[in-house]
Amino acid sequence: MSYIKADEILPKELLEAIQQYVDGQLIYIPCKEKQEWGSGTNAKIFFRERNERIYRTFQRGSNLKELSRAFSLSEKSIQRILHDQRLALATDSDFH
């Protein structure tokens, strides 16, 4: 992300109003329309597929410690993923 100089694009009155709150500091201005997480990359797909793989591996008999090592995640993260996958499957089965 590159920076844009506010004094080059904002009207003087608006810049002075902003300077009342932040003067000489970096400020993040969010987009008007918030994008869904992962919509700009394949990250959402990657993590969904990884989490499904973790759940299938668990169902085949791997324990938390083995999954933790295999996927380079903490055991707590593996527990959270397994819990979320169970909920997702239960929700899916409720709709079918």
C-alpha cells in the first residue's frame, strides 16, 4: 500500500478539520464498502480446504498432537478447527 499526501488531494478546509483530531500522524481511512475477508485472494479457499483436511485426518484416527505437528498449528488451534468443522457439518445436515 502506498501513501497519498492528504494536502495534495483533500480540500484545505477538510484537511484542517482532520488536523484537529490527528496532526502529523498516519491515519487509515477504510473503504466505503467493506470487502469480505479473503475475497481478494485465495486465502479463504486455502484455509477452508486445510481445515476440512484436518477434520478428515482426525476422523481417520490422528490425535491432536499428530495434527498439530503435521499442520504446524498449536493443539488449541486444532481443537478450534475441529469444533468449527463439527458445527459446520451439523449446520449443513440441518439444511439437507
